[in-house]
Amino acid sequence: MSVPWARVRAMRLLHTSDWHLGRSLHRADLRAAQSAFLDHLVDVARAEKVDAVLVAGDVYDRAVPPVDAVELCEDALLRLHDTGARIVLISGNHDSARRLGFGSGLLEKAGVHVRTRPAALARPVVLEDAHGPLAVYGVPYLEPDAVRGELPPGQDEIPRGHSGVLGHAAGCIRADAEARGIRRRVVMAHGWVSGGAASESERDISVGGVGQVPAELFAGFGYVALGHLHGQQTIAPQMRYSGSPLPYSFSEACTARAAGSSSSTAKGRRRSSRCPRPSTGG
């Protein structure tokens, strides 16, 4: 299972991604295993008293998920909300951004923040604690050619490809955070960052043969919660893939699935630890 929770100074964040609800593995039904993971996720959120749960995309396995997958997601979000945590969720390349974002304005009022519109990527969810504000920016999966006209305006022309749109997004986020005077900044994104190892189960997102973006695009942020790659991995001390909660191909059968935490002190030093996922028989 992959649930790194991250503490940025005094703030505790639970980072998860790539649930792929509705997916099967060679016709094997995974609903029971996915349900067991979500039960564990809720238990961790409650036990660790997390301030916010970050879901970094690919909530569903396909754009039109089956009804039971939608019900499973709704139940999980309700129970996570009942723990007292805020929820920030972005769409991934498997999700339909429009469908996942339906009703997001109403959900926002309940503390469930669904970020699926490229135009809103520089509008943060602002959390408060004894150290002041912390801004969480949710960047949904950006299909380069499809979203160029929907991105927030900037000073320069947006280069083509994944690096171009994500670099533009990061620049807009930095400008917004500076304007707000918020120093603690967390970014959620869905894509393939250089240094990350792929597996057989991710959908290819290459454009012009290039699918990866440099990690330097996210330099300077306190924590970067990534989704898309299914193996839990650390790209940099403050930049992690939570990984998928279950192995979704035989090549991932021996890959560790764990819950991990990252914390940073007032001076910015971070430390991490992990706890095992529940046994699901998978």
C-alpha cells in the first residue's frame, strides 16, 4: 500500500494516489482488496490525526467508472471527511476530469477540494496551524495540447510538451504563493518525473516520444505529492510518489507497498518512516 503522510513543520498530510477503482487484474475482481486498502487509509487518517489527505490522481481506472467503483469512492471520501481531515483530490490521466469534478463547488464547502480544472491550478487550499498558513496546490493531469488554452495566463509563451505545461503551472503557483505571502507550499501533480521508475501497468502519456519532466520544475516547494507511477519511490527528499495501493501487473507483484511519512522541522529538515499495508491476499 502506498500512503506516505507528510508533515510540513507542524502540519501532517497523508499522501495517496492511483487507487484505480474499478480495475480488474486479468479478470480478477479487485473490489475487496481496494475496499480493504480504503478501510486502512481511513484508519491511518484517524489514528495519525492528519490535517489533510492528498489524493494525487487516478482515483478511477477509466473515464466512465462502474457504479460500484463510484460508490466505493464516495464512501471512502465520506469516512475520510469524518476523521476531521480536509481532502484535496486531483484528476489523473485515467480519470475524466469533467466527471470527477462534477459538484466540486458544493464539495468545497464541506472541506473536500476537487481540483480538475487547469485554470484553477494556482488557486490553493490554504490550511492553518500554529505556524501560520500552508498552501496546497492541486495540479490535475495536464494533457499538453488539450489544456494549453485553459491554463492560467503567464508572462511567456507556453512551450510544448509535458515540461512546458507543468513548468508553466509551477511558475503560476510560485507567483500566486508569493503574492499571498505564504512560505509553506505543497504541490500535488500527476505525471512522470525524471528519476521515477515505471512499471507495466501505467498508461503511456508520452507526447512526441517524451513523457518525462525534469524534477527541477518543482524546486523550492516544501513537499511535492506525486501520482502516476505505481511504485512507491522518492525522487528527492521532498518529492515522492506514493505509488498504487495494490500491484496492478505481475511485474509489480514483489514491489513493496507501504505507508510512509515525511516530516520537516521549523528549520526545514525532514525525516521519513513507513508502515506496512494491510494484507489483502494480493
